[in-house]
Amino acid sequence: MIRVKKIGIGLLIGMVLLMIMGMTIPSEVHQEKVIRIAGDNNFPPFEYFAQSGVFSGFNVDIMNAISIETGMRIEFIPLPWNEALEALRNGQVDAVQGMKYSPARDKLYDFSAPYFLSSQGIFVRTDNMHIFEIGDLNGRKVSIQKADIAGDLFRELQKTNFIETDSQEEAVQLLLDGKVDAFVGNRITGQYFLQKNNQQSQIKIVGDPINPTNYGVAVLPKNAQLLTEINKAILKIKQNGTYDKIERKWFGEYIMPSTLNLDRLRLFLEWGSGIGLLIVLGFLWWNRMLKKEVQRRTFQIHAINRELEEKMALLEENLQFQQQLLNSTYSFYVTLTQHGRIFLMNRKAVDFLDADQHLVGLPMSGTILAEFIPSGQVEDVLQKGSTFLEQEIVWERERDGQAQQLVIRYNIFPITSNAKEITGAIINFHDVTKQKDMEKKLESENRLRSLGQLILGIAHEIRNPLTSILTYTQLLPTKFDNPKFRNFFAQQVPSEILRLNDLVNDLLEYARPKPPHPTRFRAAELMEAVLQLCSQKAKEKKILVSLDLPTDLYIQADVNQTKQMWINVVLNAIESMDEKGKLSIRGYSEGQMAVIEVEDNGHGMTPEDKYRIFEPFFSTKAHGVGLGLSITYQLIKENGGAINLHSQPGNGTTMIICLPLPQEETEGKDSNAPSVSH
């Protein structure tokens, strides 16, 4: 009974103390300095209106702790974030709590000592497989909060359509409704809204945290004195442990409170049970909030686990797709890791190699691949990033007890990451043995066909003059006394014999060309000599000739053979044109070759004529032998060059002759270059 009375007395004393405190506080507050602090009215868990209607959050607790340390009374002004910044600039408030630092903001405001590290995040719908980093936002619709730091961070994304909202909750909702492709905002706040409405399964965070930066109180530069007091208070609450308690309350793990000493509790209950009751209620409330925080964190971990499972499933599908893609190709594919181990092989490669063991995961140097893929080239690709294209090698292997000789054509490419680092290599190869055999057969058939045409041409060209000589010889006994016949015989028979002799000489030039003696000479000088020799033919047809050869263009080839090539090509061009035609000759260097182009505006060639133009005894002229361009082709090949042409019926022809450039371009060699006779 006495104990009950003591408890009653304690409760009475506690209530009296509370009444006295309530009566005295207003007069003291009236004398305190009032600081107006603006904050975001919907930015949980940092600052927001709780269900009870009280403005709460991590920033609010920090500012209340600062108020206790400085003795300043703080009046909170909850506003939309952009209006809070406007109020600070207009002097309607003294400071803004919870502003993230940036160089652009530092030009407008002064910042307190940091009391938190804040970072942004990219939120997308879980079915979005196109956005993974900041660069992927370019050209997309992105929701952000008005005046949020994200607007400064992504100014370089000029093609991005930013949709601004009054709060981050509205920005998240736009993403949930499918009206935007992504939302960029505070990682913690964004997750808070999703968990609050149980929508974690619809949204995921991609990429790393964006711009982790200090977070503190901001004032105008003229309020430097206020900032000094705030900085002192922040230092004190960090030193006395108040800050740690606030941080654990909003972001930390649940920590059981210490067990109160029973003696002190008994004494406290006897003298101040009223205050003790309030403390117990406070601890119960604290416990409830911590349980909610633990539950929230648990939901967050489950969401992260689901996201990881989805990513692993996508990765496995991607690997299966790559394997199917490799299996569907014509070539044999093998990919290597950075350390030269086999990573993937397509089915065709496995079947072709007929490997007795599973090669994936083994070093390539110890497998059957090393028998025909040079290890040195693989090392160059993995270490230096070299590329080997269209390489051929003869591989001798035994299969079913029989020796086989295969021709393998292969390519080796490096695999590089976005940072240009070599992460592996791709080897693709195929068996071209049958193709090579077919090429040899075609080459042999072409050679036989050319030989047959050559024999027919020789027979035709020799038969004509022999027929003439035979006819004149048969008439000689009967018409020998006729002076006109004798004169005619004396003219025609030697002419036909000379014609046969020229034909034989051309055949010898074609069959056994003289070995070239390459020298260095100026292309323009030799072409001028060629045009002088052909000038009479050009004048007869009134051909307009234009020459555009650089004076410093030199060629390394046999001078006399080159002169013969060019004469054949120029005469052929003149003969293909009607009167008042145009002949253009130009030259330039390309790589290690000098290029001479001879263009006419003659009748051109049909596709069939272009295909056969370099064959011996093929000619489109009425009285042509058909050996000129054939000999030209032979001489160009002997001098290490190449010839090609572009022609269309009615649009003229362009002959393109490529001959080697000199190995060295020096004045000493120039002075010793052989002269070209005109």
C-alpha cells in the first residue's frame, strides 16, 4: 500500500514538473534567436510530412540537434524543392537544409561542413534492357525533380527530353505509368517511394551510384556568421555521439537499447514515474521505428536479390544466343580468353577437329588447334592487338589411319573492351582444300583454252600471207614475161614475207619476253616521247591530246618495255576514236605504285570484249592481229605491275596501268637516271 502511495506521489510530482516546464518554456523561447530553415516537403527519409502530419526526417533531426547545441530556435519552412531554393535566394529563409554540393551551386551558396554522402541513381522499369549508364539516356525521356542536382549533371545530354516535376515522388510515378523511359534522382528517396507502395518489382536501379557528393546546409554568402555556428554544432553532435544515433535511427541496423539499472529505475519510478513513463513510451516508439526500418531494408535486399537473379538469367540467355549464332555460321569459330584459353567453340569447329576431349577451358597451345594456327600470331593478337586476315596454311594430319593434306584459311581478330583493353581473341577458319583444287582445275582449263585460241590465231594469221605467196608463185611461170606482174610480184611477196616475219617476232616477244632491266625514270618524259611517236596518227584523226603527269612522278621498270606498253595502249585508244576525239593521259602515285590512266571517248567495249581484250589474237579491229594488248599485259606483269580497264559501249575506255615506284626518292639517283630517247 505504501509502495502504491509512493508511485502516486511520484506521478504527481512528475506532472507538476511538466506543468512548470510548460509554463516557463514560452518566455525562454521568446528570447531565443529564431532561424527559418527551408526544406523539401516530400523528400523521405530526409525530410517529409509523416502520417501524423509532423515534418520529420533525417535532416529535421540533424537541425533539431544543431538547435539544442546552439540555443537557436529553428522554424521549419517545408516547400517544394525549387520553391525552397527560390525562398533562399529571395531572403525569405535563412538557410536550406540537406543541399548537395556542386561547383555550380558553390558559386551561389556557402555550404556547411558535410554531414552525409548523397548519390543519384538511374531508375528504369524492370523490363527495360536498353539503359545501363548515363550515356544511354541520350535521346530518351527522363523525369527529374525541378532544380534537382540531376539537371546540372546531365546538361551535356542535349538530345534528352527532361520532364520536370515538383517532387521526386511525381517523377517516380511518371516512370511507373510508362510516360518516361527513366527517372534520375536520389537513390534512397527513390527506393523509399517504391517500397512504400510495394512497387519494387516494377522498377530497378541500373549502373553505379552517380556523383557521390557531400551533403549539408546551404546559406547565402552574407550569412557566413550563421554558417559558422552551424559548423560548430555539427562538429559537436559528431563528437558527442548524437549524430551517430540519428544516423542509425534513419539508416542504420537495429540496435537493442541497453538494459536500465534496476536500482536507478526503482529510484526514478519513486521520484519521477511520470517522466519514466514518457521515456518508456519513447523507447517503445523507437523500437517500432527500428523494426519498420529493418523491414524496409529486408524488402530492399529481396528486391536486389531478384534483380541479380534476373540479370543472371539474361546473361545465361545471352551466352546461349551467342553459341547458337556461332553454330549457325558457315565458318569454324573459336574464341580465346585474355590468357589464351579456349572459351567458346561452335559445333562446326568441334565436328571438323574431331576432338577426343572437351577443349573448352584448355590452353590453345596444348590442343589440336596449335597444329595449324601459329601460336606466335595468337600471342601477337592477345598482347599487341594485331590482326591476321586471310592467312593460309597447309595442315598435314592423320584421320582414320590415313594421312591428309588440308589447306586451311584463317583469320585472327582481337576482342577489345569499351576501355580499348584486349580481353581475348576470335579465330575463324575453314577448309579450302576443295576450293584450291577447283581453282587449279579452272586455271588449267583456261590455259588450255588460251593455247587452243593461240594456235587458231597463229594458223589464221600465217595462212593468209602463205596463200598470197602461193598464188603469186603459181602464176609466176605463166606471167613472168608480164612486166606489171613482175613488179606486182616483187612488191607483194616481200611484203607478205615481212608480215610473216613481224608475226613471228610478235609471237617470240609474247612467248619469250626479254627479262626486264628496271631503272628509275621520269614518267612524264617517257610519255612525251611516246606521244611524239604517235603524233602523226593523232593528227590524221584531229585527236585532242591532254597530258597531266606530275614532273616528280618516277617509275622503276624497264624503260624500253614500258615505252612499248604505252605505245600499244595509246595507239589502241587513237584507233578506237572517230575524228576530233579526246585523249586524256594523267598520272599519280597510290601506295607503292605509280598509276597511269589513258582515257579515250571512243566507242567503248561490250562486257564480253572487256573479258577477252588481253587474250592473244583477239581484236575488235577489222585488220588487227590481236597481239598488241596481249604483249602489253605480259610486259606489265614481267615488270611487277598490273593493268585494268573501265569501259562501256558508247562511253569510251580508260586503261589503268600500275607500275612500281622507286624504292628511294633521292636527288643522287635522279641525276643518274637514264635519259629517254625521243
